[in-house]
Amino acid sequence: MLLFKGTKFVILPNRNASSLKFLAELLVKEGGMLVNEEKEIDCDTIVLINDSFITNTNTIMKNELFFKEFDLDPSTVWNNVNTYKLKCVRATCISEWLRKSSFQINPELVLSVEDNLEDNSEDHSGVKFVTHSATPLYNYDLITAKLLKNSEKAARQIPEVYSSSQNKSENSELAGKSMETEVSNKMGEEVKRTVDISQTTSVPKGNEKLIQALGRLAKRYEMKGDQFRARGYKLARIGIEQYPFKIESGAQAQEEISNVGASIAKKIQTLLDNGSLPGLQELFESEKRVDYFTRCHDIGIYTAKKWEIMGLKSFSEACTIFPEDFTRDWPILFGWSYYEDWLKPIRRDECEKLASVVQQELHLIDPQMKVEILGSYHRGAEKCGDIDLFFYKAGCDDISEIGRIMEDLSISLYRKGYVQCFLQLTRKIYKAFNKIIINRLEKCHLKTTPTLQYTARDDNPRKFMLGVKLPDKEKRQFESITFVDNYKLKPEDMFMSLNSDRSPCRRMDFFCCKYSELGAARLQWIGPKEFNRWIRLKAMHNGLKLTQHGLYDNHNVLLESFDEQRIFQLLNEDYISPSERNHVVKKRRKV
């Protein structure tokens, strides 16, 4: 029996430190699972902290250095540690557990971390975060000058503002604030133009190549494990995507788009001069294999690199060499089966139709429950990667009750053919779905038995992860968005495919919250990640703590949780509408 079988661990601040690599290998060898991404942290995760950051009194020292060493996002990780009240112990406890052949976390081993960390108000990432309202994503003075210099040409270059089919009053809340610039021409006549950069849906001709190149560079550095550079290229790409003019020089991009620095500006100039960057089109075979694997649901960079190092090129080879990766993390089987479908973007109107099916079924189960689409859809995105549905009930703070309703809803939708798969289990879901899991295991020739069991860790979850699809007759009205052929399954992996061009399966997540925490929860689930990181750091700098449960003072006294706008007021910030939250950007601190 493996000592740590099925237990999830996160090693902090950086598991790649030379002193921790061997311990991490021992942990995995004994059945432990290592967290590769922030989203994998849940209420059962054990936190292992490098002993060099622990004092004799079991508290963390060198806080600033500790945060700077993180290979994961420090703000998100520590919010999860506090939210889930995770147990934190010294990393060297691994060797002690192995020596005794007993995995038990005694109270005296648990570190005191919350107070020690929350008091540290430094910006541990080495960058500062600014909002659209504080430091603009663009230099509006220069943009205004462009409008004056050639108003007709500029007007043609400004993409049309996206308008959804939603109710106009709801759409106006999402649309955000427009920048109105009034200027006078030489004849004294006033020219008034409204530029809503946050809602642009097309890209000026010529900028597409820059966006593609920066996206490829971001992906390359991400696969190399250089998250700092990867994030920088991602932010530069986002800035150019939203910029309403054709970029004609690197200097222009650096001057007018705040998250384009000197180094990226040079690359932009080279792209404009030569049409490409040296080596940009060359994606090494190892990078291609890692990229192929990591696009599959539930496969992180660590697992992908392990398979690549072994020379594996396909999922079929991986399940032969590492069958335990698929039997232990069985949701990978469905990521493999719906690989192509889950990489296809989802149009807004399809999001609305998919959500309406859930809404209709929910009304039959509990008419008082409410559900709304959050995530990128709520921020006004024209297309989404998945669909985030947020559940709550007026006056209800019983999460167990809401969780049971979501569970009954998901099972009912499964029996009606709307839900195609579950990506985590409760006892009730296991009874309804275990035969499908076994079928997928047998399909890829993994050994299983009729008595195979999957232990449910949490029978009162706050989140359900699903694969859903519309019936063929309802899907016909939605035109598919152009799909990149590079995201196809390899021929040797096609035997597991459940993909459909006619009616693709879509990823959908159910979330919920207490009614009293509605405002704070909406802040969390509307996102995006960079905005959440910025606003929580803003709270820390004010001596406060913001989580998905509410805003607290330094004595852990709740200040506000229900009213989203009141939270902004307490942080001394103007309210930032959902669409404007796309424009929370970060800059390197100037030396």
C-alpha cells in the first residue's frame, strides 16, 4: 500500500529547489500527487513548506523572499490556503513519515502561517498592478491626437463596438465606461468621438501577425517553465488585441500600450521589418509534444514533461507506460475523449442557449434558486473557452443545501442527455456515472474490475465540473467558430474520440455561494485572474484581506461581503465594471 496514495500536495515556495527535488520524487513514488497549477488546490491539499523559510517557533521568516521564490501565483495560492484553512507543515516531514511508515499530521507539526503572511503588505511579485481607471492601458492623449490628425482614417480603424442579443439594460451594465474625448478643430468646430476600447471585437489589419507571434512566445516560455516571461508576453498580446489602431513601429507600441516594454517593442519592430522573428516558426519536437499533452483537460506541465522526457508522443503511449496517471486522475480520460471539442471556442449565443437549458431544469427542481453566467462571458467576451454558471438562493447561507440542489440538477441533466460527463464525484454521481468511467478505462485497455471504486472526497462540493452538449436539432442554429487544425487528436489517439463537429461537447462549471457573500463571490468568479490578483493586493496594502467570502480587517472582522460596490468603496477605489476588468494590467517596477 502506497503511503501517500491519492493525497494531493503543494510544495512552497518552489518545488524545483535542489533541496526539495528528491523529497518530491519520494512523495510521488509513494502515490502522492503534486499540484502543478493554482486551480488544482482544493480543501484536501496538504501544504509543504521549505524548511529554510521556517523559524524555530514554526512561523515563516523572510516573507518577501519567500513570495518572490514562488513558481505559482502567490496571491492565489495564499488565498486558497486561507479559504480552505489548509494544513501547512515542513517539507522534511516527508522523510519522517517515510521513516515511520505512517502518514499522520499531528497538531504540533502544523505551522502558523496566516497571521504572519497577511501582515506582509509588500508586492511580492516584483511588479505593481494598476487599473484602467488609474493608469490607462493606452495613452489616450496620443490616441486623441491620431483622431484629430486624420479623423476619417481613424474612424475607419476603430472596430465596431460589440452588441449582444441580451436585454439592453443588462448589456449597458456590462459595456463599461466609454472614453469621450471632445476636441476642437482648426475651424473652431467641436468634434466629439466615443472610443470604447474595452469592447472592440476586430483587430486592425496587420496587427494579427503581432498577436500570433506574441502568443507563440508566451506559450514557448510557459512550456519552459518561465512563467514571468510567459505572463509578460500574454499581457502584451492582450494589449495589442484591444488597441484600436494599426501598429506601425515598436516605438509606437511601447509609447501607447502600457504593458509593452522596451524588449517586446524591439521584437515588434523586428516582426514589422522582417515579417518574423529568428526561430519563431520553429517549434522543437519536444515543445510540440508538451503542448499537445497540456491542451488536454487535467494534464499539467509536470505530467506533460514527464511523458515527453520518456519520449512519449501520444496519449495511447502514455497510458501504456504510465497507466496509473489515467486510473488515478481519471478525468484525463474525458479530456482525451473530448480533446478537440473542449478546445473549440463557444459563441455568446451558444453560451446563452446552454445556460437556458440549465435554467429551465433548475426551475423544476427549485424555483427559488438563481443562476447566472459569469467568467469571460460576463465581461463581454465574444467567445468563451468554457461556461461558468453561478448559483445562489435569496436568503440562503446553507452551502450544503445549494450543493445538494446543484448535485440533483447535474444528475437530472445527465439522465436527460444534456450532461455528457462529470469531472469529479460524489457518492450519488458515482452511482450514476461509474460505468462510463469503467467504459473509458476499458476503451484504452487499462485493467479494471467490476468492483472498481472511486472514493468521493467531498459529498457537499461547492463546484461541479461537467461536459455538456445541446441536442443536434438545437445545435444547428449555431455556426462554429473557425477551429485550428493543430488542435486535432493524433491518429493513434483517435480511437478514444467522442468529438463531434455537428454538436460539440462544451465544458461547464457550476459554482455557488452563500447569499450573504454574493458580492465578494461575484468579484471572484467574474475575474479575470489579473484583476483578482490586483484587487486582493490592493486590500493587503490597505491592511485588509479580500477573499471570495468577503472583505475583512486586520483582526479578521468582516467589513462587507454582500454589496460588490461597497467593497470598492471600502478599498477607496472607483467601481470597475466587469468589462473594464479585462484591462487590469501589470507593469514591471521601474528601477
